[in-house]
Amino acid sequence: MYTFDEEWLRCRLRALDKPRRLAFAVACAERTFGPYRYYARQAHRGRPRFLRATLNNLWELAVQRHIGHREPFLDEGERLIPLSCMQADPEVEEACLYKEAHDLDIVADEAVYTLLAACQCELDGDVQSSVVAAQHDYDLVTSSILYFDTRAKRRIYRACARRRGRAPREIDLVNQIDYVQEELQQQMLDLQELTEWEGAGKYAELVSGLRRRAQRRARALQVILRSLTSEV
């Protein structure tokens, strides 16, 4: 079973050069775009075109192995996080565009933070930004269970109740859900291909392959989220 192991991921990403860390982070952000697009349509808020344009630009920079460009999203993106997801910070709250709560706010929160991390990775090429992108990508999928997947939550609660003395950790049960495993597998596949590249073959083809797979997964996650929220 796949799990999200932050320290293991950090070690693997540390072994990659900065452009490949960027490609990994952008793939994580790309997958969250499907759920964000669904949020924007349902909530009638958000700036999906802004996110889409930022992602497109990051992919182009990833192909070029370019590090050091400051995306406008780094300065403006935080305003797109709904107030319901914000920490208590008067300055941030005042700048926030969406002050009325919506059921799908958690989706926007995780998607925006994933893209912010990818933009930061493009600026610095640092390991931590790529780890943060992967964390928020994973959190978006697990949050879908905790907020919207009532059947999965019932299975988790029953499993915990049956084993009172040696109850499994909730996160271990969450990780067993098929679409969580699929998301973790996507991250592992990206990391494996980026690790094994090492100059063999055309880098542009590698990045293009990551992009196509991430976009397919983004569409799949949008369908999953739509299915879950239609049952709420």
C-alpha cells in the first residue's frame, strides 16, 4: 500500500536537479486543477483561467529547464483562498476575495496552495516547495473523503469501532481508499520517471508525458469529486 512519507519524498527529491523538482511540483499542481475547475463552476467563484495560464507557463518553463522566473500567481494567488480556510490574519482576511463560505472551499484551498508551491519551486528550485506541492495534492484527495465521501467515512468509523483495543490509525484507513492510492501512485510514477531519466532521451518528451498523465488524472479527479458531492 502506498503512503505519503514526507521524509522519504524529501530525500528522493533532494537527489534530483532543480528543473526536475519543478516538473514534479507542476504535475502535482496540474492534477488539482480538475477539482478546482469543478469548484469554480459550482461555487461561481475562483479564477480558473488564471490558474490554467499559470500552469501552462510553468509547463513551458519546465520543458526549458528554466528556474528563477517569478510568476504573478505568487503575489496574487493567496487572495483566491476562501476566508473559511484562512488562519486568523487580519491583513490576509482583508485581501481575501471570497468571504462567504461554500461547501467546496477546501478544494480551492488545497488547489491554490499546490500551485503556489509549484510557483515557488520554479523561483527557487528548492526541495521543500516540491514536497509542499505533493503534500497539498495528497491533502486535496484525502479531504475529499473527510468532507464528501460519506460511504468511505462510514467504513472507516466501523473499522475503528470493531477494533477498539487495537484500532488502526484513521490515516491508514483513508490511504486504503482506491482514489487515494491512485493519487499516491501518480506521484510515485512521476518521481520514478524523473529519477531514471538522467540525461537519457529528450527531456521535453519526458515532461510532455508527465503533463499528459497529470491532465488525465485531473479530469478523473473532477469526475470523482462531482460524484461524491452529488451524494452529499
